[in-house]
Amino acid sequence: MSKSISNIIKKVTLFTDRLAGVCFFSVMILVLANIIMRNVFKMPIMGTVEIVGLLIATGLGFALSNCEMINFNVGMDVVTEKLPQKAQKLIRIVTYSISLSFWAIVVWRVFIFANTAYSNGRVTSTASIPVYPFIIILGFNLVCLCVVLAYKLVNTVADVSAELRKTSVRGGREAGK
């Protein structure tokens, strides 16, 4: 696959990863501020638990695509590392295909859920924060994850197909001798 597409995907996933860091840093600051406000001024920040939950969910969503891009996820290398390279790549193709299918369905359902939350006016119980923007952000991040999975799937299929072409060319030369 072209280097420009790879660079765009890497830049987007790195950007979303930085946004995840902002979310988690915000959680830290909010919790600290709430502790100080509650203990020193006897005035806790209203809705802290809800805001922390929304920020953590958003941060996790932002981190997903970059984790997949840099292979910072749990894999079954212990099982597959003893297999030949071709078998490992075929297993990766199957795994990427199943993962992409699963996450594509999740994306579809998340956007339906966001629409329902918007239509129903769903808000958090204490702070009355609308939840649909956070659901839409999660959906966008899952789309990024699907793009990364599709990119890795296409690259792995291209590798396997290039190897098969090399093998068939070599096999054809040997048969011609």
C-alpha cells in the first residue's frame, strides 16, 4: 500500500492517541480538583463521577486505533510463533477479517445508539450532560480502528499474494528446465 496512505493513517492514529492522553490527564486534574474542593472548601464538583466516566470512555476510544497500529495489543504470538511464516500470515488475515467485521458491526450499532440518545435527549443523571456527543466520538474512533484493521488486512493479503507470485514464478522456471 502506498506510503502516503500509511503516513496519513499513522498521523491520525497518533493524533487520536494524543487526545487520549488529554482525556486521561483531564481525569487526573478533575479528580485532584474534586478532592481539594471537597476537603478544603466542603464543595465537591458536581457530577465528577459522570465526567470521569465520560472522559475515560472517550480516552479509551481515542487510544484504540493507535494501539492497533503499533501492535500494542494482546496477541496469540505464543501459539503462532512456532508456525511457518505463511501460516502466521494466513492466521493474521483471518484474524484481521474477523476483527474488521466485528468492529464494523459495532460502529454501525454505536451510531444507531448515538442517534437514539440524541432523539431521546439522554443526559447523565447528576450533571445533565448530553451523552450523544461522547457516543459519536467513540463511533469516530471505532471507524479509525476499522481503517487500521483494513489497512493491515490489505497489507497482509498483498504480502501473501506477492509470496505466492514469487513461488509460482520460481516453480514455472523450474518446470521449464
